[in-house]
Amino acid sequence: MKKITKTKALILISIGMLVIATSQISSQFIELNDLAKGLFMGIGIGLLLTSMIFGNFKTAQ
């Protein structure tokens, strides 16, 4: 798979954190079953890992 740009990777990171936070907040107010909790956490972690692995984070040389 090819590298994604830094801005797209940052967007994926923010969406992943938003999905995880939304699932945590909604589980406090709405009774979610284990499937829904696991699905939201899995999607969030998957987005975070995808952005970290395929992101183009070059350090200054």
C-alpha cells in the first residue's frame, strides 16, 4: 500500500479518536451491547493504526 500524506493521516487520527470518544460517551448514557462497543472501538483503533503505519511522517534532517 502506498503512503498517505501527512494531512490525511492527521484527519484519520482525529476521526479515530472521535469514534472512540463517542463510543465511550454514548455507553455512559445509552446501554450499548458488547457488539456495538467492540465495533466502535475496533473501528477507532483501526483508523489510528492505519494512519500511524501508512502515514508519511518524515522527521527533519
